[in-house]
Amino acid sequence: MWCTFFRFQICFVILTALAVVVLVNNIHLVEHLNQEQDLNPSQRQVEHDTRKPFSLANKSPVCGYQHQVLSKAEHAEEQSLLKSLEWPGPPHGRNQFLKSTDAAHSRFVILQSQAKLNVGSILEVLVRMHDFEGKPKKYGGDYLQARIHTPLLKAGAVGKVVDHQNGFYTVYFTLLWPGRVSVSITLVHPSEGIQVLQRLRREKPDRVYFKSLFRSGGTSETKMCNVCLNKKMPICNYTDLKTGEPWFCYKPDKLSCSTRVNHAKGGYLKNLLTIEESLFFHSGINIKVPILASGPDTVTVHLLSMKDEDLHFDSQPFPSGYYYHDHWVSRRSFVRQFNTPSDITDCLQGKVVHLFGDSTIRQWFEYLTSFVPELKLFDLGSPKNVGPFLSIDVEHNIMLKFRCHGPPIRFSTVSSNELRYISNELDGIAGGQNTVVALTIWSHFSTFTVELYIRRLRNIRAAVLRLLDRSPATAIVIRSANVQELGPEVSLFNSDWYSLQLDAVMRSMFVDLNIFIVDAWEMSLAHYLPHALHPEPIIIKNQIDEFLSFVCLN
């Protein structure tokens, strides 16, 4: 009997030891993913998330943007920018869903008399918000988008929304063409939803995560990367030595930090919202839902006689332009239509065009390369949709380049050697009257705190000033952000509200420079086509027309 018991103890010890070995081995396999595996922290943290929401604040993060050394002027500018972005919200913190803004119960009314409306008049529209119980809202903070349009004329323009922070909003439209004009008001997010977006930006800047492959010989490891990582684990510091732009990866277990091969988007964190918060993000209910009119939603606009000398351009009008017969009419400068390939080659002859940024400015490269047969795409062996790309028109001596901006960038796999910061690239351009630079940078920063974006723009602005100082004739253009289609998930990562705030920062920081801003925001919002992160060709064509008009007529 004692022998049997003794043998049972030995077997138990052996089985326990085997279980420990298997457990350790499994943990080891999870922690040391190879390049064929996708990093997905949301899956590995499911049990943790059910007890306590995952947050970098709970993980002692290292965030390079929080350790900036700012001059007094830089600090003052940053505080002023952050102050300008403050957004009113519910006065008592979290609100119940039934108390949140309901587009179906809300209404707008046109205030003016029909007989007084002429081209150039200001149309006022009053919006009154109600909750899901039909009760009037007593506070503001809802995000509205507004436009006027005439479908038969393919005409459209955006409106300016003023929040009175008491449930009432006034929308102002400048009437810019004659005829029957319709008013459209859209609730993009209720104020209660904006409060959630603010929390996510503050607490979960890691909700888009990235990865890099490290490889040497036959050994390879994949590790997570981001601006903020848990400093309790060994970290590779890839902060740019010239600009100070921060970027980090977890250190491989067997390889050195110098063996980093590439950069790629890892994925998106799940389970970001509480059940209560998720109620504020439902398509057809409180995400980009139209608000109906209480009474007529159209007006008739009359055309008064105008002389040529009455037409003038304003450097900062609102709106910046409007569509008429599907063509963008700028109120800031003359826009010529470049309808044939020869129109474009005549404009760009002898020029080098540098395009920097994300996929929305890559659309410019793709449009020009496909529209102008003489522009031949050179095979640089670059990954599709990633770049860098190069097209050359030998006959007209035109060179067109595209390069994506540095991290954070949510592209598919990018070689580490091709990760370049825009400011560093600008410093390598000699410039001159035959040099054109166009850039955009916004969408990939929507999940991070605004301070990180301000830092990036500050570096780019300094490089732009250096370029203009050594070569004042260089043409520099910035493409603004644009609106896009939103659903419950996209809203948490790329909401128009995030883009709106980043766009406001960009415009403020570049307002006094000798550059031109193509207003992709208004061009996408004013058009009749559905909103999309990558606008349709007709919208891109109008962006290109304004871009080339500035380049070739100034």
C-alpha cells in the first residue's frame, strides 16, 4: 500500500513538472511570435479587459512626446492650440442613452424671408436638438455638418455651425449661386459620443498598434511598436536623432535593435467601450444621421446684376469655395480646369513634384500618372500602395515622386530604410522655381494625443521655413484632411471629429506661411457623393485643378 502511494506521489510530481514545462513553453511561444504571426493584444487581453479596461495609464508607458523640451514660445503656442480645441460636453459627466441627442426628434428651421435672398446673401438656419424621449436638450457639444446644394446644377457648399451650448445651433450659409437651393444638416456625433471619443484619445492612444520584424540569419522575431509602450519591458528606441520624433519597439529576445527589417500596421484594439458607451455609436441612429426641417428645407436665390470688378478673392473666406456644375469654384484664387493631359504637361514642364504623406495624397500621384500618358511609372520594387513611387515624363522633363510619411503610418509592410520623416526629406530638397512640394499628414494621427501631432507639424513647419528661406520660389502646397464614411468601429479610430481637430491645428500653424492649402475638407463635404476616406475621382480632379492652378499661375 505504501509503495502504491509512493508511486502515486512520484507520478503526481512528474505530471506537475510536465504541466509546468508545457505552460512555460506555451508562454514562450506566445511571447516570441515569428514573422508569420499577427500581433493582436486585444485577443491576448480578453480576460484582463473583463476585469479592468486596458489602458496605457495602467501600464507605466513610455511616451516620447511627453518629454519634449519646448521653448517659451512653443509652449505658449501649444497651450493656445489645445485651448482652441476645447469642446463643450454634457455638464454632469456621463449621461444615459435616452437623454442623449436624437436626430429623429431634432429639427431645423430656415429663418429668412424667401423674398430677400440673393446671391451673396447669408442664410441663417436654426437647429433645435432633442433627446430620445423627445425632450429639448439643455446643453451643446453635438458635432454637426451642414451644406447647401442644388442637385440639378451639381452645386454645393458647406455651412458654418455655431453652438450656443443650450441645445440650439445656428448655421450660416453664404448663397453662392442662383436657383432652388436645399439645406442639409447632419448629426455626426452627439455630445455624449464626443465625450467617449475624448476619453479614448486621452486613455488609449495605443488602440491602433504596430509591429516590426527583426531578422538576422535564420533567426527572426516580431515585436510590437508604438509611440507609447510599457517601460517595464526592454525597449528599442528609434527616436529620430534630428527631429526628436519618438518611436519605440519592444526589444527582441535574441536579436539586437539594429536588426529591425520593417514596419507594419498590427491591427486595432477591440472591446474599447462599455455597454453604455457603445449605445452612442450606432449607424442610422446617432452616426451621420440627417436632421429634418420643421417647414421648408429649400429657398430660392435670385441673381442680381454683377460687374466684373465686383468679383474679388479673399485670402481666408468661408466657405473657401463651392461646386457648380461639378467644378470647384474657389473664393480665394482663380482655378483653371486642367481637362487634358497636355494642359497638365504644359503646366508642369521642367518641374520636379514631391508628394509626401499618406494615401490621400498618393491619390494625386495615381491620378496624374494615370491621366497623363507621358508620365511613365518606374518600377522601384516598392510594395503596392506603399511606395516610394516615381513617374517621369522625359519629353516634357517632368519628375513626379511620392513618399509616405514616417511613423505612425498604418500602411502594410514598409521597409525600415524607407521610413522617412517629411521634415528630414524637405531639408534634402534644394528648391527653386521648378520645384513643387505637396504634403498631407493627418489620418494616421487621429488616435494619438494632439501634442504628438503638434510636434510633428512643428518640425515640418520649421523645415518648410528653411526651404523657403534658401529657395523662396519653391511652390509649397498642403492638402487638408477630408471627411469620410463613418460606422461604429471606424468612428473610434478615424472619426471626422478627430480629423476636424487635427485640421484646425494644421491651418492655425501654417496660416502665416507663404504656402497654399487645398481645402480637401470642404471639397469632400460640399460634394454630393458619399463621404469616403479616399474621395472619388471627380473630387480628386477638382483638388488637382486647384493645386495646379496655384503652381502654374503664381
